[in-house]
Amino acid sequence: MLARTGDFPCDIHRIARACGVTLHDAEENRTTGRKPGHCYCKPAVRAIGRAYGESHLALVFKLTNQTGNGCELHAATLQAVSYLVRIEAMPIGSELFDAFDRIDLGHVRRLARVMPGSAAHNMVALLFPMLAGTAMFQKAAA
């Protein structure tokens, strides 16, 4: 992932509430019955917020929670979405939210987990072409 850019103060609980996310301790995590908007990975959330700021963390939460992927507030997913926002895989705006509306992040995360390597890195590799579109694979006109 991209190098950390700063040590920003970040109130993860305030940002989460503003984005409709409820933070829980990891010990409360259940493998079944996870509800949309519930997140059990405070260390990952805190790391993203401190490294890139509260507004970045809010955007990551919104892209995940408000696009029909509210059950996918997992560390790997949040880290992958954070990275894709930072590299500007797609301009930030309504089109980015529309793109995330069409993506099943749960399916992408399950695919990424069975691949060798980091699930977050694998998710970035799987999501980038979906967001950047097929134009990146087309030959340039001579």
C-alpha cells in the first residue's frame, strides 16, 4: 500500500457515527449475522484515519457503507478502498459511488482471500480494472 502521509488526529468514533457506522471491539465479532453498518476492525480504521485524515476515512466509510456494501466493513476491504481513493482510480464524485453500487465487495473479498498474498492487496488488484474501466487495456491509436 502507499506510504503513510502523516499523523493526523482522528476521532474514529465521531467519523463512524457521522457515516452511519457503528464501531465494535474485535472480541464482539461474529462470523454470522453481521449487520450492515457494523465494523469490528478499529485498529485498521484508526490506522487509515491517522495516516490520511478524517475526511479520507469518512469517504472510505461512505463508499463502503452507503453503496449497498454495508456488511463489508472488514479491514481488508477498508484498506483496499482507501488505497483506490488515494491513487484516484476514478475521480471522486457521484460516478465513483455509482461504480461502487455495482460492485459486490463481499464477492471480491472472498476471491481475494483465496489468492496468495494479502487480501487487501489482492482486492486492489481485482477492483482497479473494475473502476478504471476497460480503456486502460485498449491500444492507443497510432
